[in-house]
Amino acid sequence: MKRSALVVAAVALPLALAGCAPAASDPAPVLPAPVTAAPSRTPDQQVLAPDVVSPATLAGTEVTVAIGGALVLDVPDGTEAEWTGSTSDLSIAEFSAGGPSEGAVFRPGFQVRAVGTTGATVTGPDGTHVAFTISVVAP
């Protein structure tokens, strides 16, 4: 009985040790890259939810948008790419066209750039022209 235990140990020991240490020709294991947290934003880099408005409600009004936010036009589905717009001062706010991109459909709107006031216009697919004012304020 002692002899059979010795044989089993003699066979099992090299097998067990072989599984514990990689051979010199084995490639090093690939480990995932360490995950690092994204840097936190400072108050002047704050991103706000967009203000969503219907173009029909904008005519002759002054819309206030906080810096870090955006003004998004609530337009009928399927017409997103057909709307155009402009601002008097691109350094304060700029029109952003809508439409499909990379599997998603984006609404048209205005990206705010700096504190100030600018005239803005949007034109719908039917040619309706709406003029209004965008006032960008500090959050």
C-alpha cells in the first residue's frame, strides 16, 4: 500500500507543480487596463440639461439659457434635418442642425458658447421664419 501511495505522489507532484508555474515559452497573461475615474467637472464646466421649446412659442420672445446648457427645438418627428437657423453673434450661441447621425436622430437647436445676448432665427420646412433672442447667463 505504501508503494502505491508513493507512485501516486511521484506522478501527481510533477503534474501539480507544472500547473502552478508557467513554462518559459508561455505568453504572459493579458490583463485588462486599469480603470480610472473621469476627472470631476469644475463649476464653470457644468453640463446642464437642455431647454426644450417648440419653435412656435419662440416668436418675438427672449429665451434665457444658462452657460453649459443648450436650447433644443421640439420639432415634429421626421422633420429634424429640415430646420435651419442662425444667430447674430456666433461667439454667444450657434445653431446646431438636427437629423440622423450614427443610428440616432438629433433635434435641431442652439449651443450656447458665452454669456451675452444674441438675435436668433429658425426656419421650418414649410418656410415659417421665427425670430427671437437668446440670452446666455451664468449658471
